[in-house]
Amino acid sequence: MRNILTRSCCLLWLCSSLALGTTGAPQPKIKPGYQPIDAATEKGLWMELEDYEASLRQSALLIKDGPINEYVKNAACRVAGDYCGDLRVYIVRNPSFNASMTANGIMQVWTGLLVRVSSEDELAAVLGHELAHYTQLHTLERLRRIKSSLAASSVIDLLLLGLPLAQMAAIANIMAFNREQEEEADLLGVSFMAQSGYDPHAAARVWQMIVEEEARAAAKSEGPGLFTNTHPAAEDRIVTLTSYVEENYPETTAKQNGHSSHLEILNRYYLFLMEDQIDTNRFGRTENMLKRHQEIGVNPSLIDFFYGEMYRQRKSEGDFELARQSYERAIQAEDPFADAYRNLGYVHLKLKQPAQAGVHFRKYLELKPDADDRAMIEFYLEE
């Protein structure tokens, strides 16, 4: 899974200045169904983006499972309103927090975003921001800048490079927009949210989540996230968004729409979502996410299991015992996660306690009779 970070598609942030209405409300620059009009430039880029989209559809990183796609696409379509027909939504397996949208309607949502937001409202806040980028037609300028800076021969050459994280961060900085442009996209995104019935307060909550995660990461001497590197200070955006919502949507009250639907998605896909996060070895961020998931009601057995995984992989002093305790809590939950029995069995093997290990291995196979590692577990039981 570590290759996810090196093989993933690069970010493509596409936003520009907004036209402001007489009331101060942001207004899109294009109507739904926009098509390129400059044959010398836009149509050529559209063709390259279509080639890129064809490659994206074949990517091993693309999540194709039905329920998670239906959930994200429905949220995107709802927030997009009349622009829904312009979108093609793709969920990409990458543990970083990010979403992006190209000028021809390719919307990418990284799994690291889904595992961080706490409700459909918060997901809609990010999707609305990306939709705002799309409606502002800043793509041509940005793509020209990217291609000039990187001497890329085509858009697809740029987007399909298998880059290490450091190079991805460098490209993200090239693609970044200034504070004014990002603020304008934030405000138009809030407008899209409010028009589609989502809670506009959720936009500020997303940035508050980012502030908390970055603080936890800094306390563990972890560098800033890729998303944070390419966007203005989160604290400033919280203030701006809060003020804007209070002024323009005073009748709304902060709430969490879609909490249960998002929680259902997290519980259903938690295993691979958190496996990818654990593999980043960014344990400050992982711990922050686990605490937040605990608060919003993710299956306690899953959370305790991944606390165990975090301690086991971190390998700091005392972590082996903390891992054992976490796995013990996981198997005592009302709906125990089968893999916790297996890993607790491995802990007891390391402690030279084969009888206890056998008990947990047998329970694991009982709960998961078709386990891929059944032959290995049976080998340990024979030993």
C-alpha cells in the first residue's frame, strides 16, 4: 500500500476569481453544459484530459465498489444541482486528504478525504469547493503554467507520472492558487451547499478538523500534509467562512446532516481505509483520526483493532503492551472484528504463550472461515 503514495495521480486544483452578485453572493462564470470554445487551446487540452480519463478508468487505484460510489456521486450531484450532468466522479485510493476537478468535469475524490470528514455535510463542503473551481474556468491558465514549469509534453504525461511524495508536493505547490482565489472558491462552494440543502457551517468544520490534525501531527514531529502545503492558513479560512455564513445564511443552525449515512460508509470500508492510513507511518494523524472516529460512533471493535495496529507498527517503548491491550478490547466489543483475534494470537506467540495463541487463532477461523491466511493459521495451530 505504500506504493499508493508514489503511483497516485497528481493534484489538479482548478479555481479562479468569482464574479460577485449585487448582494455579495458568489456567482458561477459558466452555465451547465459548458463546452470548449477555443479550438487552438481548449479543445486540445480537452482531448488530452479525455485520454487521461480513459487511463484513470483502468487504474488499479480506482475504487469501483457500488455503495461507496453511489454515496459520493449522489452527494456530488446534489451539491452540483444543474451542473450534475457535467460531472464524472472517480474515487481514488490514496490516504491523503484531497479532491480535485478538471475543466472537462473529471472529479476525483481521494479515500483519505472520505475517512476524515464526519458527515455528508462535510463531504459536500469539499465537493462544493471543487465545483466552484470548475465553474470559474481558470484551467487554461493553470495548465499552461504547470506544463511550462515542468516542461511536460502533455497533460496526460504530467498526470500519470509515478512520483515520490516529495515530487508530488513540489507539483502541488506549482498548482496552488493564491489566498484570494481559494477564499473565493470557498465562498462559492458554501453557496452551492446552501442551495442544495446542506449545512453551510460544515465548511468551517472541515477546516477545524484540518487544524486539529495538523496540530497533532506537529506534536509528533510530522510534516504538514500535502493538502495543507497548497492552501492558505486553515485558521484564516475558518474565520472567513464562519463570518460569511453568519452574514449570508443567518437562518441556518449548525447541524450534522448525513451523519448516519457517512458512518455507514466508514463502518463498511473501514478496513482498507485505515490500513492505507496506517501504512503512511504518520501516527500522530492516525491517532487523531481514531479519536474522532470514536466520537462519531464507528464500530468500537474496528477502532480498537486499529489502535492495536498503530501501536504494533509504531514500535515505541511500551507499544507492544498497548497493542495487546487494544486487541483485547477489540475482541470484547459487542461486534468483535475477527482480525483482532488473529493479531492477538500473534501477540501471544511472541510472548511464548502458545495455548492462549491457539484459543484466539481458532476463534479467528471460526469467525472468518474463508480467511486468505487460513493455511498459515492452521500451520501455527499444528505447531
